[in-house]
Amino acid sequence: MTHIDLSVHEVQENLNPFAISQAQLDEAAEVLGLDPDMHAFLRQPMRELHFTIPVRMDNGRTKTFPAFRVQYNDARGPAKGGLRFHPDETIDTVRALAAWMTWKTAVADIPLGGGKGGVICNPRQMSQGELERVSRGYMRGIAHFVSIHRDVPAPDVNTNPKIMAWMLDEYERIHGRHEPGVITGKPPELGGSAGRGPATALGSIVAIREATHALGLHTHGSTCAIQGYGNVGSAAHKLGSEILGLEVVAISDEFGALYNEKGLDYEQVSAYVRRHGRLEGFPEAEDISNSELLELDVDVLTPAAIENQITRRNAHKIKAKIVAELANGPTTPEANDILVENGTFIIPDFLCNAGGVIVSYFEMVQNSSNFYWNESEVNRQLDQKMTRAFLAVHQMAEEAGVDHRVAAYLVAVNRVAQAVRLRGWV
């Protein structure tokens, strides 16, 4: 008899982000006993816009870029979510992120829904002029699909306040009026909120603080590894050290990782990155791989890079007491089950990284009232929101006897379903 090796198929893990987001919802729906019609409604985006952006490049040729905007659910308020410029962007990634934004705004208990956008492009290969034309072209494509009362974009992967400023200007040109609240993450000079830059990282620090309280741990001197050293990861290094006294012993970027058992000084690392553009070669640490970083014996592991970093293949090697998910979707469902079984305390992504959308909401409020808060007030309000969100999830986990990811879904899905039901949609 011919032997057929099925091992590859047996170990194959579904890494499609949207399929993962649906599987996570399915688990929560089962625990909630959610009505099948409501469950079916919440599994799919309410609206999607697919379009193309023709852009005249510097060489005189016109290049066409595929683009998307997904409004997953707006039962609780206008859709809210970032915009990604990435050569490997996919509609399923955008759908998943829009779903996670829906649950994120709900678990944070702010009156917004979930959305996300993307353009398939490589901004690193563009001049500033080309990048501006792509940005303005994207806004022209969605200008009648978004508004402060309908859908509010923000920066995400490879987008920033400068790009948001171009998009805001394009929107206001098209509509002939000032409407700063249609975009968040703007420069402060155009109505951006104080404290918006570090908000995602600061929210995670609050969540880590509350998690250590729940576990009876002390943060000062606890070790931490951070995968991903962009704006969010580097801010988590700075704030974790300053506020919680965490000893950050490992960090990484797309080129590799660094480790120093005695800790990595934020100021020294950031100065090196400003000079060299990457972590590689930093003299006060040894080089390790990204996979080795994930498996270090640390108190807190913070995945702050991209999705699907902790999978069935490496989850059993994770030694951290707390996994604080600053990235979106860094842990697959199967990996999550392994971590939970091993006693790891997981702060799920749409709770851990909710600080950014919370302060984006504050930005919308300030734009609408034309009255602006100072950074200490923004941070105070953020701390309150994040603390309440964490405690609601932790209480649900205790009462329902489920892990914290399922608990976060139970809180969020129940809130969204209630809004849908009250509106009479389902």
C-alpha cells in the first residue's frame, strides 16, 4: 500500500486574518448563546468599497493602485479605523482589522463602530510627491463614503500625521468646508489631539499595570521583551520603563532583534536608531532572532509588530507570564488555546491597543466642540477609560470562567448586538 503523508495538511494552520476574526467571534457567540441570525449578521462587514487610484508617477507614467475601505459595523456610532499603505495589503486583512475595530470601540465603551482602509502600495519606493498624490487620490475615492457622522479614518501602518493632513485638505476641498473631525491622528496645528502619538502605547501600559495587579505581581524590575520597534513599540519601551519600571531586555525590528539581560536603555537605543535607521549593530546588546525574542523567559512579552507571530508552532515555547498584544492579531486561535492552557495571562489585542482609538475619539470630541485639552487631561481620561475596559473584561473572565480574549469578545459582542437589536436591524 502506498503511504500518503498527510502531516503537512494536518498541521496546516489557517492564518487568514478574517477567518481568524470570524473564528474568535464564533467562540464568543457560542458562549453568549447569541441568536443565529444576529451571529450571521455580525460575521460579515456591513459595507465595503473597492476602488483604484490612478497616480501620475515622477517618471511620467501612470500607476494604478488598488484600494479598500471597509465599514464593518456602525450600530454604536460612526465607523472608526486606520488606513494602511502596504505592498502586501489584502481585503481580508482590512476586513479583519475592521472587525477588530468594531470590538475594540465596544470594549472601550466609546460611541463608535469599526472600519479600516488599505492601499496596495509600497511607500518606501515613492517620492514625497508620489505619496501625496496617492493619499489625495485615496481621499477622492472615499470622500462621499466618510464623514464625522459616518466613518472617520486615521493613520495606521505606513501612514502618519502628514498623510492625514493631505487627506483632510483634500476632503475639505471637495466639500468646501472645514471639517477637522473627519480625520484623526492629524498634526496638532490642524486639530490633532495632544497625546495622540503615544496613546496606543500608553493604553497598553495601563493594561499591563492592571494585569500585574490582578496577578499580584510588581512591575518595577519585571522583565519585558518587545517585538516590533516602530512608533508604538518604541513608545512602549519608553513608557514601560518610565511609568512601570519595566526592565526591557529585548527589542526587535524587521531586520533582527537585540538582547541584553541587564536591560536596554531607551535613550541610547532611540539615539542609535535615529542615526542608523535600524536596531542592527547596536553595541550594547547581542543579536538574536525575532523568534528567539518571543521565546525569552520574561515577565511581559509585547508583540507590537504584525499579525500571526505566535502560532501553534511556537506557542508552547512562550515563557512570559503576560502577553500584552500591542499588534493586531499577533496570536492565532490555536496558539491562544495553548497559551491559556499553560497559564499565560493574555491581554488581547483589541483591549491592549485600544488607547489609540480612545484618544482618536477624544480628538473627534475636541474637534466638534472646538475646545482642546492639554496632554495631562488627555492622559487622565485615557487612563480612566482603559482601566474601566480592563476591569470589565477581567470581571467577565472571572464570572464566565473563560480566558481574557473570550471575555473581551463577550463584553464587546454583547454591546454591539444590543445596539443592533435596539435599532431593529436583526
